Amino acid sequence: MNEPDRETQRIEAFSDGVFAIVITLLVFNLRPPTREQIETTGLLSALAAGWPLYLAFAASFFFVLIMWINHHRLFTVIRRSNNTLLLLNGLLLFGVTLVPFPTQIVAEHLLDSHQAAAALVYVGWFFVVSLFFNGLWAYAGYKNRLFSPRTDRALVAHIARQYSAGPFLYLGAVFLTFISPPLALILTVVFAVFFALPNKSVQQLMDQAE
Amino acid sequence: MNEPDRETQRIEAFSDGVFAIVITLLVFNLRPPTREQIETTGLLSALAAGWPLYLAFAASFFFVLIMWINHHRLFTVIRRSNNTLLLLNGLLLFGVTLVPFPTQIVAEHLLDSHQAAAALVYVGWFFVVSLFFNGLWAYAGYKNRLFSPRTDRALVAHIARQYSAGPFLYLGAVFLTFISPPLALILTVVFAVFFALPNKSVQQLMDQAE
Amino acid sequence: MNEPDRETQRIEAFSDGVFAIVITLLVFNLRPPTREQIETTGLLSALAAGWPLYLAFAASFFFVLIMWINHHRLFTVIRRSNNTLLLLNGLLLFGVTLVPFPTQIVAEHLLDSHQAAAALVYVGWFFVVSLFFNGLWAYAGYKNRLFSPRTDRALVAHIARQYSAGPFLYLGAVFLTFISPPLALILTVVFAVFFALPNKSVQQLMDQAE
Amino acid sequence: MNEPDRETQRIEAFSDGVFAIVITLLVFNLRPPTREQIETTGLLSALAAGWPLYLAFAASFFFVLIMWINHHRLFTVIRRSNNTLLLLNGLLLFGVTLVPFPTQIVAEHLLDSHQAAAALVYVGWFFVVSLFFNGLWAYAGYKNRLFSPRTDRALVAHIARQYSAGPFLYLGAVFLTFISPPLALILTVVFAVFFALPNKSVQQLMDQAE
């Protein structure tokens, strides 16, 4: 048995709190239709017309959920904390707490002439968050810095390479917003699903950690 | 003793966070009466006129509380987690975080001509959430997949059958919104009370799990 | 050693989450002064004119904090949970999550002609919450129902009598709002301070519980 | 091994909840640009024009993060709780939950004629919070009141002296707002970075505590 120290557990609990709040607050971008809309088309049609809002909400919900799942995987392996981990983790949380802001922007402008700019802001922010996540992982995993000494270094390096695909994929989606904003947004959702899939290497690492 | 693993505990803690935030944020649908209303009728009458708002708030509060109680019962029995559990649980949380949205809609239209549509959206969403909950329970309990091997399979199947009444009851209430929206809403509250009642089979299962 | 069971700990953690969110969300009743006010009197005077808002915020903050401290004391002694505890605790949390609503009302009408009605709503709600708290304590403590069997019954009864002063004190403040609303509000703050004071009997009970 | 008691752990968990909520709610000061702004300058320029908002958000995010890190360091050493700790900690949380309010004010007035007053409110509040933090530390650390008896008293006194620089530094920044508000704001950010730096004495104390 190789328990994580109390400090690591508290960082994890604090981060979980932030993830839980962000994922719940997203719903506050969901404003009911205005009275005028409802009187014109009826409540159900007015609600149905709000689909870009629901789509943006759902995409961000699952993006944050996937970030949490992967954060959780990382902290299953981390055994020690230090000041740099605290700050890198703070940077990632900073990125995550901001997610409702671009979500609101993309929801409002998905169907008007500002679509491309809104998609750029949304996908661009996911690119930044994926950079923060990779920075955290790379720092903690480098030469097993914060992992148990028994952790398999080759496996850690292999997973770091896998995760490092993230920023490149999101960067590709950022460029795609200049050509086809809807396609870029769809790809962003596909990436989230992809990173949620079970991963053999990560599972192996987590099993070792127990 | 057969302790749940650390990962299961963290999923539980994260879910608890989301439940706690949703149940607290519901209160933000409670807007004080406008200044005009207050000047016309006085503060107390203006407040009293907001009773549909309070009713919707209270019904959703206890719906989320009951979902939390039952989620809690399920996780008392779960001993292992995997990726599918993470995603099914994420789906349930998605359903729960959205509850304030139909609550706000039913509160605003309980007394106007959109009553039927608002009740449909509200009760319909509870139906969807009950589906998510049953999916989670069915997945975790199927052949004791994530339960302790010692758990009594007949008992698990018996409880799964009991819970599976939920979606059918809510579906019935959904159809009822076409005939009598107020009755459908009252039934929804009655169901919540019903699912909050102590349940012998569930208690037996939880006792085994300790 | 006589550890509380896992279920009791989870109820406690969930309740703590709700308390923490309510106490933080209170700040959202604090709206900055409007641009017109600021242009007329300058930023600092406009801010200073908002003192009823700050007072209401501070009073509710410390009321919720004191409720949390006493909830915490109660759960130090509770060793078992059951369905009724879950529901009585849910009722108390219901009362606590609603606190921001009367707070906002009293903050807006502290200085206008609706002062008496606003004070009635505010103090009245605190009375209701104190009833919920006493119900929880009375249920859990009755014949040591949910306490350790070793707990001193005479001491429990003594503390229950002390706490039961709460509803009477708040009820007195409720009647006082008909005579002098400001005095009733000041008394409410005084009560919160009073219940925050260290209490010898409670301390003795908590020491026994460890 | 010298475990903190359950009560101390619960205070820590409650405080963590409050910190996590405040740090996440800050983002709600981030309002997207108005439709008029967007139509005039385009979405991206309208977003870019909101930089004072982002700056204020980021500064407050890291201020709260640093408060959390130092709160966390303090509770690593605390071994006992009492009623005074509960109230001093409540006072600190009171200060922290209020941070979004001056943040919103400084974000709105950073570029208009109310800059000096806004900076005064913002920096002034950080001064008050730093006083609360020092009060908490001084109370807990005085003659190892709430620390393990083995804790090195000379080291505790040394760290208390280091932390006590905080209020003086913020007070200096408060006076600076009368001369150069931008410089005062920049200094405030610099202080946050400074207090986030790893601290040898604190680390030594925390190592002793484990």
C-alpha cells in the first residue's frame, strides 16, 4: 500500500469541488425563451428554437466531465504534492472555471453572422485548457517526480505522448473554425468522446498505483 | 469488511457535490416580486401571489433530495467503478443539473395559458432523469457487476424491478399532462414522497453491504 | 472508539456542501450601485449608501454559519442514520437554502415603507428554520435514538431544553416586528451571536462522543 | 503520527467548499459584450475590449487561490479546534466570500473616472482579508495553542512574523491608490505571486506536522 499524502488528497478534493460547481453552473447559461417568443410560437416551439443553447450546454458539460475524469486518473497516480503542482493545478482550474463564458458566447452566436468568431473563442479556449492539462501531467510525470517510485516510467512516457495529442487536435479544430465553424464544433464534441473512452495504458498505470 | 475502492468514493463525493449545488441553486429561481407589484398590493400580498414559484421550488428541491438519497443507497452497495459507470453516472448528473431549467418554466407558466406545455416539459424531464437513474442501477447491478460478490442476486433483481416502476409512473404522469396538468404535477410530488419512503429490500441490501 | 457509520458521514458531507454554497451565494444579493447613483454621488458614497444590503448580508452569513456550527455539533454525537433523519435533515437544508430569499427582501426594503413586512418575512423565516433544527435534534436525541448508547441521557435532555429556547426567542422577535422592526432585526443578530457562544453542556457531550 | 481531530478536518472541508465556490463564482462577473458592442466592432474586438474584466477576474482568482493555499498550510499544522477558531475561520470565510463584489466594482471602473475609488475598495478589501488571515494564524499559533505540542515554537513565531508582513504590504498598496491606482493594482497581483512562492519555514513546519 502506498497511500497518497493528506495534502494531495486535499488538492484533489478542492479540485473536485471546482469541477462540480463549474459543471452545475453551466446550466445558468440556459435562459428560458422570452415572453414575446412564447406568445408568438407557443412554449414548446420557443423551447425547441433554443437548441443551439442546449447543444452548447451539453458539449461543455461533457467537456468538463471528461476533464474531471482525466484529472481523477492523474491524481490516482500522484503520491506527493509540492508548490509547483499546486500552481499548475490552479492554472488548470482557472481554465475550467472560465468554460461557461465561451459556452455562453457560442450559444448566443451559433446561428448569426458571428458564428466563426464564436466558434474560434470556444474551440480556442478548449485548446488552452488542454495545454494546461498537459502541463500538469508532464510536470507530475517527468521522471516520476510526484509518482510512486515503483511506477513504470516507460508507461508514463507512453501515456504522456497519448495525452499530448490533445492540444494538437484542438489546435487543428481552431484552424478549422476559419473554414467550417460547424465542423470544428462537431469535432470538439468528438474529441471529448474520444478522451472519455477507456484507455488500456492509463488503466494499467492506475492498477499499479493501488 | 469490504470497503469500496478509492475511485468509487471519489465518484460519490463528486456526485454529492453536484447534488448539493443543484439543490441550492434552485433557490435562484425565486425572484422577489417587482416593485410595481409591491406598490400595488403591499409586500406580503405580492409575496403570497408568488406561490406557484414556491411550489415549483419545493417540488424540485425534494425531487433532487430523493434522487440524492437513492443515489446514495446505490453507492452504498457499489464496490468497484469502471469507465461505463463514470459515464452513466455523468449522464444522471447531467439530468440533475438541468432540473432548475424546467422548474423555472413551470413556475412561470403554472397559471397562464401555457400551463399544459410547461407541465409536459417539467414532468417529461423527471421521466428522463428516472430513465438515467434506472440505467445506472441496472448496469451496476447486472450479475453483481460492480457489487460485492457476496451480494444477494435475487434481492438485487427484486429492487431493480421496484425502481423500474419509476419511469412508467413518470411516463403516466407525462400522458396525464394532456388531460389535467395540475393533477400530473401533484402526482409528480406524490411519486417523490413515495420513493423517499424507507424500503425494506433496499435496507436489507445496504445492511449486507456493510 | 465509536465511529459514526459511513452513511452518517455522507449526510454530514452533503449538508456541509449545502451550507457552504448557501453562505457563499448570499454575496449575490450584493449588487453594485447603479451607474446613475455613482455619477450623482461618486462611487464611495454610492457604496456607503448600500449599508442595509451589507448589514442583511452579514446577518444572514453569520446566521447560516451558526446553523452550520450547531449542525456540526449535533453530527459529532450522531452515530447512526435512518430514513427519518435523512428527511428531517433535508427539511433543515430546505430552510437554509431559502435564506438568501428573505435576505434579499429585507435588504431592499429596510429603509422604505415596507420595512415592517420585510422584517416579518426575514425574522419569520429564521423562526421556521429554528423549528426545523429543533425537530432534527429532538428526533435524533430522543432516548439516544441515533446517539451512542453510552451518551448521557440527562445531558442530552438538558441540551435539547437549551436549544428549544431558539424557536421561542425567534417567535418573540416575530411579534416584535409589529412594534419595532429595527429592534426585531437587531435582536435576530444578537440571537445568532448568543448561539455561537461556546456551550459547556454541548462541549461535554461532544467530548463524550469522541 | 499525530492526526488532526475529526472536527478540525470538518472545518477544513467546509472552508475548502467555500473557497472552491468563491473561486468558481468569480467567473459570473464575466458578462459577454452587449449586442450593440458586437454589432459595432465585431465579436472578437468587443471581447478584446473587455480586458479590464478579465484582468480583475484573474487577479481575484489567484488571490483566492493563494488564500486557499495558505489556509491549507495552516490547517496542516492545526491539531485541535475550539469555538474561537470556528469564529475566526468564519470571519476569514466572510472576507473571502465577499471578494467577487469589489472585483466586479474594479472591473467596471478600471478605465473611467472612478478608477481611484474602485482601486481603493478592491485593495482595501484585500487588506481586510489579510488582517483576518493573520488573526487566525496568530490565534492558532500563539504558544502552540492549537498545534501539536511538538511543534517548534521558534519556527511558528518566525512564520507569524513573515505572514504579518501581508497587512502592511496591502496597507501600503491602499495608500498608493491615492497616488497611482494602476500601480496599486499591479502591486496587489505581485503580492499574491509572492505569497504563493514556496516558503522554506512553512515547509519545515508542515514536514514536522506529518
